[in-house]
Amino acid sequence: MAQMLPGISAEDCLNAHLGVDPGKVGSQNVEASQFMFYQRNIGPSAYLILWQVAIAGDKSITRIATAQAYPQLLVNVLAQYYPLYHLVTLYECPTLPTDEIRIEWIPLKDFTKAEISLLTTMAIPPARK
């Protein structure tokens, strides 16, 4: 018989490392492809956490990275809610004690040029009150 036990999640690590208090302004968590495919409504007055941005837009679920056009599509969708110069965080939670935390702030417009991996999560701070 399986038993579910509480643990520390990647979201908990992200909140702690970035100093995000989801109770202060709110937080929305969406897998990046789901955000793109289903046109999720978001509120840019809360944090938006996009998981698995390295495979955003891939419907095959067989790749470890997507075609170059997909990151631009993600930027285009996000640009409906955020200015292109809005700073976003590329975050990677360490999975081993010897791993380093990645916290890299970039303008949204530069996402297509950024180094991303399957561990990369995009955290977008609120753009308005």
C-alpha cells in the first residue's frame, strides 16, 4: 500500500529562494504548455510561475527541448499581459546537495536567447498592483 507523505517541493524552494510570499499578492502556477494551449487566464497582479519552460509548446511529450519558434510563441502570449522589458526570473532548484541554485533575472523579451533546461522554471513577478 502506498502512502503519501509531505515533503519540500520545488515550489517551496522557489518561494524561499526568491523571497516570494504567495499570501501577499497571490501566485498562479501553470505548466508552460498548458498555459499556451488552453489560453489560461492569468492576473498580472500576482506572481505567475511557469513550469517546464524548456518544452513549452511541445505536444509530443517526447522531447527534452522544443523548436526555436516555441519560446518566441511563449513570449508572444506573455506579452499580452506583461511588457517585453518586464523582468522575469529563470530559476532552477538544486536537486542534489552539490547543485547550485540558478536565479537569473532577464527581460521577458530576452527569453528566446536564454539558456534553459528541463529544470528551468520561469517566475514572473506582478506587473501591476
